[in-house]
Amino acid sequence: MGPGRLLPGLLLAIGAAARWAATPETTPKAPSEPPSPLPPPIKAPSTPAPVTSVPPDLLDPPGCPLGPQDLWDPPVPLQTPFQYPPPALSAPPDPPVPPGAPTGGAGAAAVGERGGARGVHTFRVPLVAVTPGGALLACAEGRKRSAADVGAKVIACRRSPDGGATWGPTRVAADDGSAGDGLSLGALAVAGEEVLLLFARCAHPAGCGPPSTHLLRSRDGGRSWGPPQNLSGVVGNEVFAPGPGYGTQKQRAPGQGRLVFCGHGTLERDGVSLLLSDDGGRRWRRGGALPAIPFGAPRHPRDFTPDECQPYELPDGSIAVNIRNQNAYRCRCRMVARSWDGGETLPPAAVTFDPALVDPVVAAGVLVTGGLVFFSNPAHESQRVNLTLRWSFTNGTTWWGRGLQVWAGPSGYSSMAAPPPSAQGDAPLLYLIYEKGRSLSTETVSLATISIAGDL
């Protein structure tokens, strides 16, 4: 399939795909020349048809009602594989269940009214992955009492066996009870036949205890999860808030087969660092780091402050990390770091800023698939609006046109996934999960299915 087929037929369907709903979130230098050159970029079509918005008829395909289907609209029953934190960690117990409230058996829970003791006020920070069996797995934070970052949460997941057309029951992968701070998503990854879910606890200074980072494993595509593996010793008992987004497994040398997650710190101790595993996720170690400047001091506008991050592998085997530019250092745009040694280092001299990717300071999605680099975010310098998908034929050094407007209104965090190349066939797909609303960007979470070849 030549690249000339890709853009003119780019098709987006928002239908029985997905929606969660709840109530209403020293100076680095650019490298003069990378250590190893990229291979020749894929050549763009000579006269590509501009694709800047979604034709109205594509939003309502036959048999698919206009507007996404609700994925989570509390109250909904939750099947809880286990209660988090585990007994080894202390946390306040759950508040007593009011008389008449729904109850479950051992290990089960039920969501009550919005904002209730076991309710969900707002779903945020959506993630999506294609499981080893080909199903879609979508996870999000269920914030119990408010839309604020700080507070008690659950990590809720749902599976779709048919590319987002229908969804199974909501299951809770982790529940922090009534912790003062609680869980923070997070990143998904697929490693062989397992799905990995990495998240943090007590990432904000809310008096809930020392920060910690935990890894869950699922051997059945996200239907159930094993006990958490505590990685706090690996990350130095510092805040390591993963992603949000996904972890990647390298397909090329150096470090072929290596799992790579990216995480960030918080407040005065912000910055990004990589977490690496060379044995499928059994043992982990720290990789490269890119701390904020100044480090350990109060932040100010225009400080160099790398924050939420998404790693991905480029065709030359290097790792790129697309980063939230928290204090708008140099521009109101995205920051990009590079590693040419499999994630062992993140040289400050390899940090660049992409003025083409304007950003209102938010978590963004990046994915390499079909020979293209895709990027999603609210394309605005200061407001979380105008969720846009963009693509690059040149490994992210340039971006084609103005991209595809997915949602014009309020929109926030986004992440992407795609089936592995062996399962793509002649109609490669991309799944984009994102926050959106009509008044606030935190009203719903939706999933868009995008056909790169224009065939749905």
C-alpha cells in the first residue's frame, strides 16, 4: 500500500465506538546533528486532498446513532478483582455503605450515585490498547468526589471484542478506598501475551503517604488483574507518574525487545525519566532522565519543565519522547526528547521544540503506525479545545496540512493505539481515545476509529 492511498481517503467514524460520561481537570540546546541519520522519509502524495474536518455524513454511518455510545455513565456495577492498596500499604478504610445501598460479594463493589462513597464523579485520563487477542481495552481514572487531580479514585476498564462496536462490563483494576490522594493513571503496554498497567499512588502532596509506583499484569486481555508489583524501590521512592499513554516495546536495535515506559515528577521535583525492562517486565531499572531546570525549586513561567510524556520508537531504532511543556519554555508548543541508546540516556542537547504542534499544556497522544507518525491534542495555544489529529511523513520533523479536526469543542487528554502490523491487512486502523464535552473538556470520554486507508 503506497502512501498515496493514505491521506485522501482518511476516514473517521465516531459511533458505537465509546464514551464515558460523568459529571463535570541551564537551557537545553537543539542537536546540530543526530548521532545516526534517519532512513529516507516516506514520500508524501504530491497533491494530497486537504482533510481538515469530518464530513457530517461520516459521523452517522448506517446502523450507528449520531454521537458516541456511553462507556461509563454512573451509576454502573463494577466487578472488582482486588482492592488497592494491598494489605502491605496503609490507607483509610472505605466509608460505611448506607442502608439500602447496593452491595456485592467478596471482591465486588457497586457504583452508587455520582459523588457518593462508592460513586464516580468524573472519568478522566483515558487509555486504550489492542490486547494480544485483538480486543480493545479502555481504562480511565474514576474520580470519586470531584474532577480534581487530588482525591480518591478507581481505575476502571472495559473491553470491546469488535473494535469498539460493543463493550463488556466495567471492571475495576484498582480501588484506593477513600485515600486523601490516591491512584494516578498511568500507561498500558502489551508484552507478549500479557497486558501491563502502570500507575502511581500519592503523586500529589495530599498527606496520603509516600509516593509509590505499581505494575499490574493481566494474562486474559484485561478481564482480570493479578496483584500489583511495587516498583517504588526502582524509581527511588520518588514520584514517577507514568505517561499518561502507553509503554512501547522496541522492535529494533539497540535494545530490541526492551519495554520502555516514561514517567514524570511533580511540582518542584518535576522532569521526565524512562523505566526499562529487558525481560518482558519482570525486572525493571531506571533509564534516561531529563529533570526540570531549576530542579527542586518553585516553578515559574517559562521555566524548563518537562512533564507528562509519551515514548515511541522511530524507524532508525531511536526513541522519541513527546512531552508536555508545562511552563511554556520557549514556546506554547510540544517538547520532544530523543534517545539513541535504547532509552539509557535522554541527552539535554537532543531536546527540541516543535512550534507546529501548538499546545495548551496537556497530555497528548503520539503513535507510529502505517509508516506515519500520528499526533493528537487540543490544537490551541491556551484553551483545551479543537481536538485535532495530525500526521507526519517525515518521522515527526514536519506535519502535513492542518490535520483532521476530530472535535471542535472542549477537549483534553488523548491517547492512541493500533493493531500490530501483522493484523492490519489492507485497511489499517487507528483508535483515538480522548476527553471531550460541550461545556467542559471533562464531561465525557470518547473513542474514534480512524481508517488510514479510508475503508471502514
